[in-house]
Amino acid sequence: MIRSAFGKVSLALAATALIAGPVLAQSTNTLQTPPIKMGTSGGSANDSSRSFCCAGTLGALILYNGVPHILSNNHVLARSGSAAVGEDIVQPGLIDSACRTTGSNVVADFAGDKTPLGTNVDVGIAAVRTGMVDPTGAILNVGVPCSSTQTPTVGLSVRKSGRTTGHTTGTIQAVNVSTSIQYQSGCNSGKKFTASYTNQISITPGTFSAGGDSGSLILSNDGTPNPVGLLFAGSSAVTIANPIQSVVSALQAGGNTVSFVGTACSGTGASTADSIIAGISESEVQYVKGIKERHEASLFARPGVVGVGVGKVNDNSDTNEAAIIVYVESNKSALPKGFPKQLDGIKVRLIPTDPIVARCGA
């Protein structure tokens, strides 16, 4: 999500510098003529404070118990648990409509806090108003996605369309990531708090997302655009996302049905994978995950550690060697000293970052 001071033209990103996105065929932060496409600016009509207004990304169209709903983050649609059932969801978000809404751009109604923050996903949904959302599930600058999900794997090329950086591509750097994410209870106001997550995915480069891209659906970029993850946090070095199956499972709790609106794809997209790291056996990956989890508490006890996951020794190498990935708040020219180079024979790779925060201005 992104915030703006009332009456100001300039945009201030949360915990990240403003980086210009690519020239886009379709703008992701302007008012659309209904039925709107996803991958666009949006959020709660009430997501403002005395001096600021906020916005995120309306990520995808799903069927929730057979009814069309918009999928995004809890902190975008539910205002981190503050929203009331039925609250108006607008496109574009307040920051892109001079912090006002006329009512004619209301596209959905908040469906209630189905998955509160703290349940290991940052997920919100809103029931679509008749005729306001493209029924094909089309995403700006992507097209109609696949309806089948795909397991996130290390090295997988991915893409997304988001409010701030538009259409970008990246690569999954690590899986099974544990991290604590910083939030703020209101739109650039209220108490700051953290929520801890496990079994997340991380994506590079740092320019893959920025403040305002919260809620973007992450899709495979391998020939068929299968849903892979839901973007919700990041830093200048890395983006953090919920694995898409965790999103689906959370929404299914209690016997609900959930499916993505899109095309039945064939080809490289798949719901399962032989291993989460290509070229490395699943048994070896599970072994490394076990070592990572055994040492996780001691790693987080070290100053500056904000994330721990499983990836490769070198992102750009064909060498198939798994490593424990550690994200550390640090000066990029001076990583902290004293870290072990290996844990139980598995290499440890340190990656410098600034704080990892929800991709919002609240």
C-alpha cells in the first residue's frame, strides 16, 4: 500500500525509494471504466487518516463459495483488521483519486475479516458489485491468468502487475522463509506492530515491488501465468509473498470453496513440483529445511536478522547446492562479522537488506 498527504501531488513510498516502473500499455494507478481489470490501484474507501490516504493493489478475481470476490491483502481491504463488513472498496485507491471517492468508483464490498493478521497469511477479500469487475479475471498487462495454481520453487521466474511498479518480473530466491513484518494500525498513523510469518517465499530483485504493490497476485513467468503467491511485504532488496496454496487453504477454512477465475491452462504450469529447488532432490531439500528450522531461533537472536529461508548458494549459478538464506539489516558494504559460514555442513548465505515492511503507507 502507498500513502499520500492530502492535497499533495508527490507520492511517498513506505520504507523504499520511488523507482520508476517500465512504460506500461495499461496504467495501473488510474480510474478504469467498468468492468475493471485486476492488478490495479484500489483499497478501502475509509483508508485515510487526518493527514494521509492510502492505497494498495486489487490483485485477482476469485470465486468464494461460487460468488465473485476480489483478492488482495488484509492490510489493504480490511485495514489491518479495522474494517467493517460491507465497507466500500474503490478503484483506484484514495491516493489516486485526490483522497476522495464519489461512490461511482465503488467496485466491491469488504466481505469480513476471514483471515485476521497473525494467521500466517495477509489475505483480504471483497464481494464484487454487479458489472464492476471483468468476469474473465483479466489482470492489467498480463491478460487472463490460469485458474490452476503452481507450487513456488527456487529459481522460478515470476511476474506481477501492481499499483506502483506496474508489470515487473523477478525470480524466487528462497522458500520456507520465516520473517517478522512491520505494520502500522492506521494509514501512516497509529501504533506500529509486527506479525510473524513462516513458510513464505522471497523474490528478487528489490525493484520487483514497492510501496503500493501490496495485494498483487504473483504469477509464474514460464509460459503459463499460474498463480504462485500473494505479495504483501518487502524491502529495497527483496519482496515477501504468501505461497498461493497457503492463501487458498486459509480461505477454505470452515468448509468454504475457493477457485481462481481464469483459463484452464496446460503446459508448464502445475499444482505440484518434484522439488522446491530444481536439480536438488526433495529429500535433500527437506534435510536442509530441517537444519534451518533447528537453528532458526539462534539465527534470529543475532542482531539485525529479519528473515531466514532455504535457497541456493548462488542465484545465478547452475550449481545445484542448497543453502540457508539469512536476510540481515546491514550496511550493504559491511555485512556483520561472526556469522557461521556453515550450519551442520550446510552453507549459510547472508543477504543485506533494510527493514522488511508491509508494502503500504500504514
